[in-house]
Amino acid sequence: MKRSQSFSRITKETNINGNLTLNGNGQTQIQTGIGFLDHMLDLFTFHSGFDLKLDCQGDLEVCPHHSVEDIAIVLGEAFDQALADKKGIKRYSSIYLPMDETLSRTVLDISGRPFHYFRGEFRTEKIGALPTEMIGHFFYSFATSAKLTLHQEIFYGENDHHKSESLFKGFGRALSESASIVSDEIPSSKGVL
């Protein structure tokens, strides 16, 4: 079963097109116009095993906010749509992810109920061209669009690059695990997610 979804979003602020394949092998073709975000999405894809093609033309002359937010929205929607009725998925996942001196935890539930909780701090305003305030907002926008319950916490760390890397890698691993097929049933006592 190839769980895959194409996506497109065109607004006055962004033009985004691409494809997300859950049963992939970590192949990427990513162009967001924000180098550090490209790097984080490459790591996310590698550690999830998803394939991702993504092209974003955004109003970066204003700031990266619209591009980051809209990319997260389309990726969350594509993930949700690729899961279809969610039959057989594991549903839950909890990942601790070390990155050198940093340790983070990602806990998620493919619940159909969007919620995001984030606890962590960054020392710098930007990593490359990516404002650090947009890192938590990326995950919030993804979780809302994908209808995930997502909890993330940076326990400790010194380097903001490492903190972000730990979050994106952990998120990729958690999404992959929770989306893995483990049965023939919808994993809910209600019979629907």
C-alpha cells in the first residue's frame, strides 16, 4: 500500500507544491528559500523514512513567517490525507532524541484532535535565516493541520542548531512510528479517528 499525497497551496504570500509519501525511503527534493529549514526538513525526512518533494516560492522579502507556516500547513494536511481512514496504524509514539549536548522528547497521538504543547528555549533570534520563534510555530501548524496531539520538550542543551535538529529528528521518528501499520483495526474504542 503506497500512502502518498500531492499538495498545493497558492496564496498572495506563498506558492507551494509537492508530494509526501509515507512508505518511502527518505528521498528528498526540497526548496523552501530558507536554507536552515531545508536542512531541518531533510533531517525530518531521513529519520521518518518518508519521501518529500517540496517547492515553496514565498514572500521572503517580508520575512520567513508565511513560508514556514504554510509549508507546515500543507505537510500536515498531506500527512493526514495520506493516512486515509487510519486503519491499522500504531497511533501513539514517544521518542527521546539526543543531539550531542541536547536532549528532547516528542510524544504524539494521531488522535483526530489537534493540540500542540511546546516547552523549550532558544538563545538566539535566528538560526541561519530561520527565526527561532518559528520552530515551535512550525510544529503547531503541522499538528493543527494533521489533527495530531503533539507534545514536545527540550530538556536541556546549549546550541540552538542542536536543539532544532533534535526536535525535527525526533518528530520524524515519532510520526513514522505512529503511522506504521501494526494491525487490521482502527486503533480507537470509538471505531474512528
